[in-house]
Amino acid sequence: MVELKHFSRSFLREEVLPTAFCPGCGIGIIMNAFIKAVSELGYTDFSQFAFVSGIGCSAWAVSPYFKADSIHVTHGRAIPVATGLKLIRPDLNVVVISGDGDLANIGGNHLIHAARRNIDLTVILVNNMTFGMTGGQTSSLTMSDLRTATSPYGNPERPFKISELVKTAGANYVARWTTYHMIQLSNSIKKALKKKGFRFIEVVSQCPTGLGRRIGKNDGIKMLHWFKEISVPVTKARNMSDSELKDKIIVGELADLEQKTFQEKISKINERAKKTLKQLVMASKNN
């Protein structure tokens, strides 16, 4: 259950609490971190926000628990819907919160193209390294050799380095933390919400039910200790070899830029188009 005492209850729908998440799940930590960040930025409710989520456990952080306007969309389509929403309502803080299955597997192309365009969105990818809602299958972010429902002898695939991929695609802000790094995560969310352009935060989160019990870490505390042990700050990782970084989680800020956003570029194109149209109208009148 999400702890409420530190925050205004205006952020959560009390009628649907406690949450339906499994014992030890990390999604409640991420909800806390987000509400903490928003509160410290001076917001008293979500009236200036709109949320979009896809399908999966992590998408439930928004709907039904946040007391906010939200859109729950089909699997993998959160980012294009959020893009349309932001273009129509640029005054709103449009935030996507969804899981690795939704954003990296089914919606992976939408993710990298939104980063390439530098769309003015905040995207929080909850990476529990598995398809938690549908039985604990391997996802594109499952670490190599980990046992899952579909890889009982170990995952033979290499996972996407999803934060590095989004950084390379051109996002303005990229950070990665785990649910062990609650304060750093909340501070990154605050920073992301104050910036423009595509802001992406990957949160490696525990799933004791879908993944943990298959790898000998069958409760949330064990998984948090594991995250602590295998996390490496990005500043230290720069001086480590690939072999040294195998099975490690690099945490910290990977990108912090001030590039022009897609919306700013579209606005200038519209201005030029209107100017050209005006000239054509004047020319036709003169003829």
C-alpha cells in the first residue's frame, strides 16, 4: 500500500486504496517518489497534469490510483497518444508512466522516435525486467541469464540498454535509478518536470512475484538489497570495462541538454507557413 501520511491526499483516489499490487512490489515506491517530487515543486494536486499509461502492472500507478486526468491506452501506444495530447494541450504537464513490456517491447519504436523528435514529454519507464501482469515472461530488458517463465534455464538474450538508446536518439534528459535510490529518483523527477523536451527516467523496480521468486529473491527487501549491491554510479562506470559492468545497473544522469523541442520547431514552421500563405493571398489580389 502507498504511504499517504507525508503527502496531501488530493493526489490519490482513496476510494480504491489499498492498491492491488503484490506484496513487495516497487510501484508504490515510484508513486511515492513522483508525488514527493510534485509536492516539493509546489503543486497541491494534479490539475495541471495529464497522464497516459499503457497495459501492465506499472500502468496501474496512474489509473486508477492518481486523482488526475488520465488515458489508459492499448498496449505499447502510450507515447503517441501522449504526443497528440501535448500538441493539443501544450499548457499541461503530460507524463507517461508505464512498464518495460509496454514501452520497450511493444512500444519501443514509439519511444525512440519520440526521443529523436525531442517531444515535450516526461516518460517514466518502470523496468521490473519481466512481463509481470501476464506471468513473468522474459522482456527486452531482462538481464542475461536470469530465469523467467519463458527462460527457465536462463535468458539467452542481451537486454536493451534502454536509457543509452534513448540518450543516443536525442532526448534532452535521461536518468536511470532503482527503487533503492528513492531520493535520487524523486530529485530526477523534479528536474525532469522543470525541463523542456523529451525527458526519460528508467526506474529498475522489484517484482518479487514475477521475477524474484525465480531467481532466489522472493521478497521486495531481498531485491532492494540486490539493486544496492549491483548499482554503479555513471561517473564510476565510465572507467570500467564491459566485463566489469556485466550484470551491473549503471545509475545516475546520462543526459542533461537544452535542445529545441519538437513543439518549438513546429511553431516556427507554422509561422513561416502563415507568412507564405499571406504573401500568396496578397499576390493573388494584386493580379
